Amino acid sequence: MSVFEIERDGAVATLWLANPDRRNAMGPAFFQELPERMLELEEDQNVRAVVVAAQGDHFSAGLDLKSEIGMQIQSSLAGGLAAEREKLWHLIHQLQDSITSVARSSKPVIAALHGACIGGGLDLAAACDIRFAAANTVISLRETRIAIVADLGSLQRLAPIIGQGHLREMAFTGRDVPAGEAERMGLVNAMLDDPAATLAHARQVAGAIAANSPLTVRGVKAILDAAQQETIGRGLDRVALWNTAFLPSEDLMEAVGAFLQKRPPVFRGR
């Protein structure tokens, strides 16, 4: 079953996250299909700008730990041998590459956020060029709260957007950031009243972009991206190695147990 839909309106395409029953959580189908959809839009010469939006009440609840991906991670954690760690390393890189397909697009990509934008949802938003948010949006770099170092791009891509201070506070605490605060820190360019207004505004900006010379817009994006690509690539490689080595921990098991038992976790740094 497809978890994305594409809607075209002239030179603007909307890439819909289309799994609202799962709060657009990111499972195997998501990570496999996202690069395919981005390639489809990249090759469509009629499309000059892309809006990423979501069906349902939430943009994305992040990684679907109940999916096959979650089982692969658990399997890797259970084994201490190099072969199991290598599988985890490859899996992290596969997930990273899927999100990076958005950042690699030569066409500007605008995220229209609403509801929950958590974990992997924020990684996806960070890979976009521009972000707008409805007033009901809650954004969280939540991995620290479940004893995981975020490894799909937020730690690498957000510093130039919001600065080290805001990024470190979000990453160290894992707290929820409301849309108004996200606007003040520059994480989103503007906060709109509701999801419909947010989508309309994102499409309006995309239309203004699409009205310009596509060659020039691609050139502007390429130049802006050039200074960051090498640094982001090194950062993604580093966090993949870090999690391959250190993701298996008593703290992670405690986080999972606390979640299932609906209690606060007690972390011991082991």
C-alpha cells in the first residue's frame, strides 16, 4: 500500500504523507517510497517546486517502532557480534539516504506542518528548504528521551537554521516546541492559523518560486547547499557509527519498558 500521494497543480506539486491512520509514522514503506516519489518529481520537467504536507491530524509521529524497522533494530540490539552491528550500520544509512533524497532535490521543497512533527518527522522537515507551521503544530527532537541519538539528519541540518543554542536545548531536553516558539527561533518561517491556511500559504510561496527561471532557482539552491553538503555528510556518517556502537544500552531497554508500562524511565547511563 502506498503511503504517499502526489497532487499536481501547474508547476507546483504537493507530496502528501498519506498514512493518517498511523499518524504518518515512518515504516519500511515510507523509507522505500520516499526516494522513489522524489525521483518522480525530480524528473517531471513541469514541476518547479514541491510542497510536502500530510493527511490526517498530524504531520508525522516519527519512526514506526512497531514496524519491521523496529524489529530489525531490536534484532541488531540483541546481538553483540560484528555482523549484527554491521546490519544496524547499513540500516541507519538506508534510512538516512531516504530522508536525504528530499534535500538532494534540485527543486525547492517546502514543508507544511501541522499537529505532531516528532523525531523522524522533524528530520523530514529539516531536509526541506522552507518550513511553515499551523498554530497547532508541536515539534520535538524527542530521541534523547528514549535514549537514542537522533541519526536521520536533524542534528546535522538544524544548526544553520536555528543556531547551536536552540538546537542543543531541543536535542538535550527532547521537549515539545510549540509553533509560536518554532517561529521565533527560525525553525519555521511563519505560523499560520490552521492546517488549511498553512497549506495554502506554502503553495502560494511555491507558486512564487515556480514563476522564476527554473534554471536560476536550481542554481541558487545548488550554491546555498554546496557549503553544507560535506559537513552534513560527515555528520551523518559519524552518528551512524556512534549508534552502531552505542545504541544497545540498558537505558534504551529502560526507555522501551517505561513506554510500554506507561511510567517515567529511570536512566542510569549504562
